Amino acid sequence: MRVPAAPSVASIHLEELGPQLDDLQDEVLRGLAKPAKELPCKLFYDRRGSALFEKICTLDEYYLTRTETAIMEQHAAEIAALIGERCVLIEYGSGSSSKIRILLDRIREPLYYMPIDLAKDQLLRSATAVAAAYPRLNVRPLCADYTQPFVPPSIAEDAARRVAFFPGSTIGNFHLHEAEGFLRQVGELLSHEGCLLIGVDLKKDPRLLHAAYNDSAGITAEFNLNILAHINSRFGANFRLDQFAHRARYNEQLGRIEMHLISLADQVVRVGESMILLKASEPILTEVSYKYDLDQFAALAERAGLGVRRVWTDSAQLFSVQYLVSH
Ligand code: AVJ
């Protein structure tokens, strides 16, 4: 009788580097205590939020995902040649781990893949799927908040090169000084010979940007409101979702999309042990999404000790994929 092979699911070990529930709740309360209230955008991604984000990525108005994917596919051979053989791939904010497959299909003999994400369930599911699709790859998922300083466990010291992968223009969610700090931290991790492959969204006609963050199906609005449902269930809060409205605007001066939830009434909300007072029309900032010029991003990278070696864009210059090395 044939015994079915043990599923590779069992071999996936997930490493955790915090954050603690209390740390996250403190961050939520600190943001809500500010004169201009804000919430950390990493809290969008509970199970429903991750599913809504995947849906956003398929929308006509949301040009980012399909444009980045097309750029990567078109230049996959060149990217793979730059990366070379026997590398370690470290992905920041791996989500569904779909874009990494474009690289895994082309790179010669990749040794390790370390997807890093805060959304644990999705991380384990996607890492398991990648491990099943690439049986010779060593997949080491890490549940961590990479917006905080952290040292990932050292893996594969025998690898030829460390490759950091940061797609989706998630770098745009950092304020400019934070982006510099983050890039410096990545650069230090890469050491000599390492590289960073990063997706960077570009400045463009504000009407296109407005449409991308105010889609006609209302999925982005649902995604934005869902952060409140997530906070309710995770931290024992009682936000009423029907008492808030989605707003996303492009701030041309600062070159960024600003996504807010607007309070529709004077209201009091409980978060853990704290009471939060909201006035009618008061905004809570839930996300910024910076758009860059190529020169501006190169200057930012320089300040962080990284050099831009190669830039690929689409013909309409909507989006860029960039190859950076540490000096
Ligand atoms: C994947 C985090 C970069 O800012 O465009 C999509 C998230 N927010 N629609 C972005 C998002 C609203 C997205 N990032």
C-alpha cells in the first residue's frame, strides 16, 4: 500500500519577534491621544483587511500592483542576473507572497526565503504555499514588526548574497525621516555585496492618484473602516463603523496620499481602559502613502547609505522597481 508523503506543512516553523499585544495597544492609544489623531496603518491587516487589500490589488483604479508586477515580469531575467546564485531573500511585508514567485522562478538556486510580516495567519499560509511550490527552498517565516528596529535571526551565513525585497511601494507608508531610518537599517543588514529590490510609486496626475484611493466599488473605504473592527476585536474597543466615513486626498505640497476616517458625530469611544473623545468631522489619520520623483528617491537612498544601481519603470512612468546596493 502506498503511504502518502507527509505534507510539507509540518516542516514550516514560524519565528516570532513580537510585538506584544500591549506594545501595539500602547501605540494605538498614543496615536489617539495626539492633537491630530492617528492610527498605525500596519493594523489594517487582520484576516479581513488582508483579504480586502488583495481585492484592492485587482481593481482597475489601483494601478500599483499590476504595474509593478508587469515591470518585474518584463525584467525578470535581468533582475535574476543581477541577484546571481545562492542568495538569501528577505521580504519585508510579504502579505500573500505572490510577487516573490516572479523572482523564485528566475533566480539560480535561491537558498533561503524569509518572509517578514505582522499578520501571522496570512504569513503562515503564504509561506506554506511557497514552500510547497519550491520544495528545494528553505522557507523561514518571521512574524515581526519591521517598522520597529529589530535584528532578524541570522540565517544562511554560507549564502553568496543577501537580497532584501520590499515591493508594493510600502516604503511610501513611512514618513520621510522614517523611510531614511528604515533604509539604513536594511542596508546594515545587507552588509557588503547585498542588494535591495524595492517598488516605489511615482508622482503623477493627482486625478489618477485620487481614483486609486477612492475606488468606485468602495473597497478602499471598507479597507479603511476595517481598521476599527480590527482594533475592536484585538484591543476590546467599541468603535461603531457606521459613525465614520472614509476620506483619501492627495496632498500635493507633501506629495502624499492621506487617508483618514472622519468622525460623523460627537462621540466617545472606549479603547481598553481609555475613553477617547471625538468631535463631529474630526479626522483620524490612518495612512500616508508618499509618491516619489526618481531624483528625490535616489537622494533619500543616498542619505541612508544606499546607491541606486538600476531603475525600471513602465512606459507611462507610473511606478518604478529599483535595484539598490549598500556602499
Ligand atoms: C501596499 C501599503 C503601499 O499605500 O497604496 C491601498 C496600501 N492603502 N489602498 C498603498 C493601500 C489604500 C498600499 N500599500
